[in-house]
Amino acid sequence: MATTRTLFDQELAELKSGVVRMGSMVEQAIADSMRALVDRDNALAKTVIARDQDVNELHRQLRERAFMIMATQQPVARDLRLIVSFQHMVLELERMGDHAVGIARAALRLNDLPQLKPYVDLPKMAELTESQVHEILGAVIEADQDRARAIAERDDEVDVLYHKIWEELIRFMVDDPTSVQRAAILLFLAKDLERIADRVTNIAEDVVFLHTGRIVELS
């Protein structure tokens, strides 16, 4: 017969598995939303938006599971930190999913307009953020705080690209008033990517908190 501790560990493992599954869904949403922009694929953009319901539903299920574990098991010390960290992680992932939807909605608006410029830096920025999401999930799986800290340090790479894109789009708006609408949409799109990277850093902080019990600022 399984012991109470064994059952508790199974519940924690299932919660962790759900976090990773949700992260994979968000990672795919980021990739697909950017591809919808680059390929001018409105059908794919609409698919990203529709699939966000699945992310939201999984978020709800994982929060309920976490609350149930706390109510029935009354965890303390590291176990409690683990559940609290997972709760915060799924919140950050749900918001990342919202940002991916923002990119998909921007693609829908831009795809029906003349392209302002070739998309070069935006796909690079998307690749960086998608990679960071993938790697932070690895740090969560391995419970590796050193890896989490290293991933957080790479946020500067995203910020550099974001500021480069921002400056370029502002120049477009100043030089050509007819570009304002398209440039503004692209600015918001770039901001969505930048915010995803920020939320990766927040999850990295959760991994560190899990091990140390201390809240640290990694940004």
C-alpha cells in the first residue's frame, strides 16, 4: 500500500509535469505566432488565439490542484515552497500565453497591410525568447538553480534587440507618417516578446527561491 508520503510525492510530480506541459504549449504558441507574422499566415494566427483557451484551462486546473494539495496535505518547509513556486510559474506561463496571443493578433492586423520592412530582428528576438522558455523548463525539471541564474542573465540579449527594433521603428514613424500604424503595431509586438523574456526571469527567480527560500532579483 502506498504511504501518505508516496501519494504526496506523486501529487507533486503531477503538478510539476503540468507546469512543464503548460510551458511547452506556450513555447509552441510563441513560435507559431511569429511564423504567422513572417509567413503572413492568418489561419495560423487564428489557431494560436484559439489554442490559448487550452493554456487557460490548464492554468485553472493546475491552480486548483495546488490549492487542493495545500488544503489536504498541509505541506511545510521545502514542500510548501515547491507548491508556491509552481503556482507562480503557471501564472507567469499563462501571461506568456497572453503575450503570444498579442503577437498573433498583431500578425492578423499586419498581414493585410503592405509590409513595412523585412522581418529580421523580430524573428531573432522571438527565437531568443522561445529558447529561454525552453531552457527555463529544463531548469524547472532538473531543479537547477545555477542553470536558472544563467538563463536570467541572457535577458540582456533580448533587451538589446528590443531597443534596436524600437529605435528603428521610431525612425520609420518620424520619416514617414504613413508608416505610423504599422510601426506602432510592431512596437507592441516587440514589447510582447520583451515581456515574455522578463517572465522567464521571474520563473528563474522561482527556481532559486525553491532551493534557497529567499526571494532574489535576477533582472
